[in-house]
Amino acid sequence: MNRFYFIIVFAFLFVNCTPFVKPVLKIENDKIRKEFIASDTDPSAIEIKIIANDRDVTLNSSSPLFQFSINNQMVTSFDKIWIFKSFSERKMRNGGTEYILNFEVPQGAFKGLQVSLLQQVFPNSTLIHEKLVVSAKEGAKFNLSKVDGQSCFEFPCYQVKSKEAIRILNNEIRIASWEKRPITFGDQSQGNHMFYPDVIEGELKDSSVILKGPVNLISNGELGWFTAYEHASQDNTKGMFDEEKALDNGLVVDAMQGTKGVFNFPVTDNDFLFLGIHNKIVDSGFEVKVKAMRGAYLEGELIDSEHPYSSVWTATAFFPGGDFEDGREILRNYLLNQICENPASRVPEFYYNTWGMQRNDSSKPLRGVLTYERVFEEIEYADELGVQVFVLDDGWENAQGDWTPNKKRFPHGLKPIKDKLDEHGMKMGLWLSPMGIDSTTQRYKEHPEWVIKDSKGAPILAQWGHPAFDFVGDFYELFIDDCKKLIDQGCLFMKWDAINTFYSSLPELGHGDFSVSQDERRARYEYLLPIYVTRAMEELTRYEPELVIEIDLTEARRVMTGLAPLSQGKLYWMNNGASGYNDYSTYRAKSMRTIANEFAGIIPWELLSYANYPHNQEGALIYNATNSVLAGNGFWGNLALMSSSERKTVGKMVKEAKKLQPYLYNVKPEVSGQVGDSPEVYKVINNTLGAGKIVCFSAQPSNYKFKTKINSNNILAVLNTPYELLNNNLSFNIDFVYPTSSFWASIMPNNRKSFGLISSSIPIKNAELLENGFLYEVGQKGTQIIRWDKSLGMPDISCKNDSLSFDVSSKDASTYHICIQSSNQHQKIRITGMRGEK
């Protein structure tokens, strides 16, 4: 339970014998208490304390909670100029509570200056999600200023106590390192065409260090501190330029995919350090704060009642003991359950995207493939796969930037497609390129001021050779209106593509006018672009709460690789990896699986999507489909290349995975081995509920004995493999028969019923709970042992149109053991309690 208090604490200052009263504003739950100490009558400082387990974990800070430069003067929370004015409270859709604390300067040089501290807290969590907004009272005006040409805006800042002088360890987590390492399978000189995480561990020895993050864990051995900020950018320039053409007489000649033009400025790794996490050793502890670095504001940027300035959202939390894995657990829970108020984006759904189908036949126009007839056919096929969301990729639109249905191929609009999808219970999804604009459109001709240009004044060529509009300006509102019209036509899923580094320095938009330099306008644009995109996502999901927006990160130029888009939606991580389109083999599937392998334990799999080919060419159907039920949840490709029986085989796998999804939400995967190892094991088990999935791969024929601890009392059955549950251990053997093989076992829960299949000599094909028992299916001759609580009565065992051989014996005073001999044919075996008979 979160609680907010406004109480009075008496602090006596013996001046003329008059007591000075300071109120304490408290935000607390069962894990943490944060106190704000300020006055509502006399100008004073804003002080804070964070208390956990009745212990103050923060120092009497020598650094303020916030500081920034206004009118060439530093303003901090320590300045005795602030009066507490008001607070508000809001219940959040994700179970948290948001409080807004408002302060104002009543007199002096900064009279009318206001700050609002937004604080979000969550039950049973030490995490505080926060943002600082600087504004001005009606009639007051201020200007942000820089110090020695550098941004100066810091928030939040915390100093953490240590009981004694000990080692301080640091764990920086980056998530946007393009081609960080070569592939772990096949030709290992080859890259995987994806962003990798980069976890940098070490000891904090220098007095201070600035880290890119966006996540950092720091520990003094007795307590750990978690910090994250919500922005987005690549970690470096890797993959963005053709190195042989990177410099030409001092000019950047950029001819890589996504941005083509000539630019008269250098581009370095430091260009992506928009924000930094500053760690510093201080007496008796350490200090952590988030600093604005590049592009955070313009010199002289106006602050008045209509132009507030906001920090990005940040998250801070502490974890007792200082174990970094506890810090990562905070990260996973934050990304899945706390950063976002849009629950629809957190529900895993299986989807199909048409792009792989469009790339299948080079003899046909890439976008012209999308016709009513072809789309209707593919919808039927996708239904056999068990797809829940059907996404029309590039080609449904009339033109880039004209986000209406193609007039020639879809003359009746999207309604026929929406109606067809409704027949199959699927949602309609649409691909968009938010910045792309076709130069033949009326919109392009009417708004030359929005067209991003290179240093020679020519329009840049963005994705697919089209120009690009500047999103940080009035075009933003136009795009929002476009999307709302699509939502009104039934669109509940959007894939936003090609949000690239575009180097816009256009004046008179939302990132500076002619009074500031081109370099400053460009830096401000690059800082603001992820913020504007995320704001657009937020506005649209408020308009339609069931809308899910997925951000494409499939090229090195993608600027949205960060935590900001996860505050509103999810991330699409890779198209092809180490192979090309129409590679239906297991090789491409290994590329896709690298995402799940590398990000396991960092970003929850529920937030990462990618599409596998489910086709059976080269005998890869089961392997490829297993990839999708492991993680990613996506399919694409020409489904007409599959037979109906093949599609239905995949559909059965998807159906099984859907049954498990509610039980495995927010369960940390345990991964053993890299992609291409033999074996490569993925274990996702909810031990409390008795549910899970074990997914394994092998690059060569082998035998592997799997064993894990598990609460066997909560398990109904383990599907797809012979197994044994003994002494709360699950064990089974895996025979990888072929050179490249996959394995998938599902642990089905009994919802705390007093029965379950504790062993089987053959694979169980399906198991379902009934009102007073359960039903399971087998396909061959074998033996099953069932635990049955005597309180349920004597078991009634039956199999329709077939005789059974079984034996019921007493295991102990409370439990029967049932031994069933299944025949060598398909059988559905039902076991229910005979009420009144014991």
C-alpha cells in the first residue's frame, strides 16, 4: 500500500524565542519511505531522506536533489528560496500511485519560478519513478543557461551511506551496442545485424565517472543502488557508416541505409551521450545522479507559464545486500510492470507480419503483392497458426507519409480486411514510417520547411530513398491525427519503422531558431526526437488503451534503442540477422534466438518481438516454430508454401504456449549455453504455480539428461517428453537425433488441485483440468503414474470407446497411486472423483 502524508515536525530555532515550523511530506509503502522537508510559509531549502527498515540510507547530502542554471545563475534544491505550494495524487493503471509536489519561489531574483516533483511509487517495491518539471508563474520569464558552453541540469541526485570504507562495485548495463560481438554459430567472422547488451562491471576507484547506461547498479557490499533513465540512442557509431567513405575532405559522406547525404560536421561516439549517470565516491558512501550532457536544452531556452522544461523520467531503487542480480530483478520488474501504464503492450500475443511474404517472390512488385485477395488468403493461413495480430507491412499505404489505404489495391479501404480479421478473432496491425515522406505527395509540396536537408541544402534520402520530415515540430500533430484516423478504422497494433539518425538542424521548429548555431539545433533535435516519439506513443495509447505500438530497431541507425519506448510499447529487434530474406533454414532461426539468449535476465522477453519463418523447407518447421514459442511470438513469410497440416502443427504448438503464458508472465528465464551450443537450454519455471517451459536446442546429435528442482505438488503434467517427478525433482532425457535439433517440454499446472501425473514412460500430448479431475492424451503404448488425493474420493478412470488397464493402490493414508497402461493408439483418458466414495 502506498501512502502520502502531510504532517508537521517541529524544528525549533531559538531566534527571538520564535519556533520555526517545517512540514514533512512523506511518501511510503511497506518497503521504503521518502521524506521531503520544506516550508509552506517561509522560504527554505528542499531536503530529502530515504528510509528503509527504519534506517536512513541517504547521507546528509552535500549535493542537492536537483540543480540547473537559469539566467546564468545556479538554482538548487538547497537554496533557501522555496515554498511548498500544493500536491496532487493519482492512481495509476499499473497499480502505482503518482504524487506531484509543487514548489515556488515567492521573492527575489527568481520570483515566480516553479518546480514540480513527480513521484511514482509502487506496492512492495523500493523503486521511485520520478521527473522534475521547471516552469514559471503567469507573468514570470526565465532562460536556461549553460556553464562553460555545457548543459547544466542534474536530477535526481542521491548520496548513499556506507557503514565503513569498503569496495564500491559498479555494473553498467547498455542495450544499444550494434554488432557487439560476432555470431556464436556458423561463420564466426560474421555479424548478427542487431543491437546487443553490453554489461560493464568493475570497481569504482576514481573519484567520479560518467556512464552512458541507461541502467546502472552500484553496490558497497551491504546495499545496492539502481538508477535508470528513459531516453534512447545508440551506444556508438558502429554500423552507421561505410568506413571507406566516412571522410572525404572533412565531410561525412553518409551513404549507408537510412540516411544519405553530405554533412560538414564530424559524427563521433560522444554524439550519443545525451544523458549520463554520474557515480562519485564521497565520504562515508557514494553519490549517484543523472546529468544532462548533449542537446538537453538550448542556450537561453525560454521557461514561462506556457513553456515548461522537463527532465526525462528516471527510476531509482535500493536493494539490501548489494547483490547485482537483485538489482537486475528490479530492472525487469520496472520494465514490465512499472514503467508503462498501457497494460495492452504487456500482454504477449502471437502475430503475423506480411513483410516476409512480400519478399518471397522477386518477380512480383514488393508492395504490389498486398491485394485484398492475397491478404485474405494469408489471413486464413495465419488463423491456422493461431495468430492473434495480423500486421500489414509497407505497401498497404497510398504513399509514404500519406497514411491512407492504397487507392488502387485497396479501393474499399481497410474495412474489408478488418471484417475478415474479425471473423477470425484477430486484431489489425499496420506498418508506418513516421518520418518518411514521398516527394510526390501533396503534404511534401505544402511543407518544404519540414524536409530535413544535408549540409549542401539537398533533401536527405532516408529509408528506401524517400526524404524525411522533421518530427520535432508541427508535423508531430499531423502524424498523430493520421494515426488516430487509422485507430478509428480498427487498427490496434502499429509497427513504427525507420526512426533513424537524421541530423536535422532545421530552424524555427521545435529545436531552435536562427539565434542558435546549426550544431546546437542539431544536438537539440537528436535529444528531443526520442522524447517526441515516445510522447506520440503515449498520446495514442491514451486515445486507444488497447493499441500496442512496436518500435523497429533492425538497423544500426535506429535512434529509439533505449528505455523510453518501453514506457509506452515494445521493441522489434531484428529482421534477418546473419542471413537474408527467404532463408527458411535453422540458420536464420539461430539469429533470431540470439535476441532471447543475449537479453535474458535484462529485458523481459515479453517486450522483445521478432518474426520467424515457420516453413518446413529443409525440415526446419519444428525448430523454427520452437523459436517462436520460446520468445518473440512472431511469424512471417509466404504461408502458402506450407501445407495445411504443417500450419496446423504449428498452431498446436502456439495453442500450448498460449495456455502457459498467464503463468509465466514476469518469470526470469534461466539460460545455459550460447546459440549454437550442444545443448543450449532455456528454462522458464514458475515454481509457485507449478508451470513452465523447457526449451532446448542442439547443433549435433547428442543425449542430454535434464533435471531441475520444482514443486511437484502443483504440477498437472509435463507434455511432449517421458519424465519423472520424484522428491520435488523433475527429470527427463533428451535425445537430439538430428544434427540440428530442438526440444520443447511444457509443464502444465494443476491450479493447486490435489492430483497430477508424476511420471510417464511416453510423451503426454495434452492435459486439461476438469471440474473435479482432469483429462490427458497419449498417442502410444506406455505407463503413467498418477498422484490422487483420497479426499477427492475414489478415482473414476475412463477412456471413450476403449478399454483401459489400470491399478489403484494406496500410497499412504492420504494418497492413491494410479498406474495406467495406455495402448498403442491415440487415447484420451479421463480421471474424476467419485463423490461419497473413499
